[in-house]
Amino acid sequence: MRFSDRADAGKKLAQALKKYEGQNGVVYALPRGGVVLGAEVARALGMPLDLLIPRKIGHPLQPEYAIGAVVESGEMVCNQREVARVDPQWFQQEVEAERQEARRRRELYLGVREPVPVEGKTAIIVDDGIATGLTMEVSIREARRRKPGHLVVAVPVAPPDTVERMSREVDEFVVLDRSPYYLGAVGAYYDSFYQVTDEEVVALLRLAAPEERAKEHGHS
């Protein structure tokens, strides 16, 4: 399955999640790319849009290769075999630096806005695709920590083995591309897969904010 861009993928995901429309829930997007899809899903389902902000910890010799991931709260997952091979002091410093970066981004994207309460509600985590799965894994743990009643992960693409593994950690795992052959990179499934900017993330979140949506619909 191919997608023209992230907005197209978001609309298709929203269709696949139609049964949640009108439910009491929260859509959690993973910045930056996931926010484009999350905005489409939140709009279609009539849910507030919030963020989970995982940060990848790259290998010291190959920064693009993730050996761990952390969120603001300090919740972390890692590839134990790879982490055992790197300098533990370096690793701890990286974890703390990325945790601080996650906090900085929350402030940049959401200002002083408090996280939307999700306890007992439906939580839907949305991203533009999954590669290694570490950032999604730590996001699932962070969402679980907030005690939702029902936890869903929704992505356009993911490697089949990752889908199988993560399906055990959530109540429902929605993936649009069900091919047994993963193309090796999320971007390979999109005609347009440009880098989403911080400014775009802020604009999308502002549009999705309850007070902005009320204005859109003529309420003060």
C-alpha cells in the first residue's frame, strides 16, 4: 500500500479507526511526522490531540541506528545486547540529554498546556510508521502509565514481526499495510515524505486545541 503523503495516510488511518468516533478518548501523536496523521485522526474521531515524545538514543558510531528510546518521565526501553557493548557512562549521559530534549519539545510544541487526562478512556497512539519499534515501545509504556481503559496503536506501516510483538502489549494494533514484506524504511511507502518542521507541529496542535476547534464551529 502506498500513500501520497502523511495527510493521506492519516485520513486512511481515521477510516480504519471509525468505530472509535465519538468515544471519550485521546489521540497521542509522536512528533514530528506522526502529528500530521494524528491531527487527521483526532479531527475525524472528534478527540483531543496530545503528544507522546519519545527520543531515540543512537549508537555512538552510527547515530541513525537506535539502541534505546526514552520519554520525558524517564521511562525507557533499549536493545540490551547493544547497550552492553557501549560505555555505560556515555549511555547514561545520552539518556538524560534526550529526556531533557523531550521536555524541551513539549514546552516548544504545547507551551503550558497540561496533558489531556486519559485515565479510564481510550488512548490511540499514532505515528507515520514503525522501523525498529523502540520509540513506539517506550510510547506504549508511557501511555500505559497514564492508565487508559483501552489502548490502541495505529500506524500505516510496520514490519510484520514488530506488529506481532507489539500486538501483545496493546488492546488493538491497527496497521494499514498488511504485506509480509517490509520495504526497509517508512519513507519507502510514501510518494512525499518531507521533514516535518517544528512550526508545522505547533500549527497543527493549535488547530486541534479545543478552544480553536470551538472557534472554528462558531462557539466562543
